[in-house]
Amino acid sequence: MEIVKQLTNCFLIDDDEDDLEIFKMALDEIDPSITLNYAFSGMEALKKLNSDPCLIPNVIFIDWNMPRMNGRQCLEEIKKTDRLKNVPIYIYSTSSDPRAIEETRQMGASDFIVKPSNISSLVNILARIFHIRKYKFT
């Protein structure tokens, strides 16, 4: 018998603490059992992801506009890590630049999400991602 389990572990990389809180609230509304790991910079995220080989998120969200290491650079580094290269990665940004959107897709991002102006829109976006992205295990 095949069991399908909803995603339960995601990783958010965003330098804005308010955006982190809004993201947490949206996830809690979808399913409070979803574990959220986070980092406030690309460098911190890579350190966390590389220091714990058991940390393999079901999905990663990366802010595009961050200081020191931007979302493009962070995406590029994560895609170089064998155990993470198949994890769906969504760029999550206030930017809606068509060139950035196309560039991230060419680099292997699953999609580019423009940060919505209200939490209910974010809940809808995340619910769609978590519902569509299911994995099977035995």
C-alpha cells in the first residue's frame, strides 16, 4: 500500500524578521505541524544546511533581495549541494522583475513568488504549494 504524506518541513531564507513572522503565521494557518527552519541570510542558511546532513527540507523559500549574499547567489550555492539539488526552491520576493523571474527559473527554481500584500493571499499561495508538492514514502 502506498502512503502519501503532506510536506512537513520547509526552510525560509529571508533577512526581514517581519516577513518571517508573517510566513510563520501563514504556515500555522495551513498546518501547525509544518516545521519551519529559517535563516536571516544566505550565508547563515548555507552554514545551517551544510552543518547538518540530516536537514533536508521538503521545500526552500529564498528572498531575492538580501545583503551580502543575494537570492540568486544562495540559489546557486544550494543547487551545488547534491543532497539538496532536487529540493523544490521558490524565490520569495517583493520584486516582480520579469528578468529576475526568468533567470531564477533558468537556474532551477521551481517558481518565483511575489510577496503578497496580505496574509490571506500568502496562506492561499502556500496551501497550493504544500498541497501540490506531495511526496511518497514506504
